[in-house]
Amino acid sequence: MFNNDRYITAGVQNEIPLELQLFMWNCIDTLKEQGKKLDYLQVFELSKERADDVLYQKIEHRQEVPEYSATYRLFPKEMIDAKVFVIDDGKHSTMDVI
């Protein structure tokens, strides 16, 4: 899984900062390097959050089978709210945004 050519949709290119795109691809690569089994569908929920008057980017990464979930807090140059899917169809890996 996720050992093939990678693509992004026009929506990702226009809406998701490159810094966050690379972070999400890296999350998938890290799981692979750790020998974790990956679902063909990786889900990332991006939201802006505030804690103690500090605004940060929250990224929730999850998959269904096997069940996996991780939450990250970043301080990127640009913060967004979005839901991103990364799908491996066997030939390609595609990142898309809703």
C-alpha cells in the first residue's frame, strides 16, 4: 500500500498548503516505515483550534482497518479547516479534499 505514484487533485492543490500536504504524506510514510498495516483509505481532518490564546492546526489522522488514530498539533504558516482523503487504488495514491 502507498508504494506507487502519488497524485493530488486540483482541490488539494488550491486549498491545502504544501506544508500540510507534505505532512500528511509523511504521516503515511511513517506508518509504513514502522511496519504498520495500512488501509487503502487514509482520512485526515484538519481544523483550527485555540488553547490558552494560542491558535494551532489540529490534524486528526485515522483509518478503519486496522483501526488507527493519531492527533497532531502544528503551527503552519497557513491554517485551514478541511477533510482530506488519501486513497490507494493499487496503481496510484491520490490525495483529495472535501
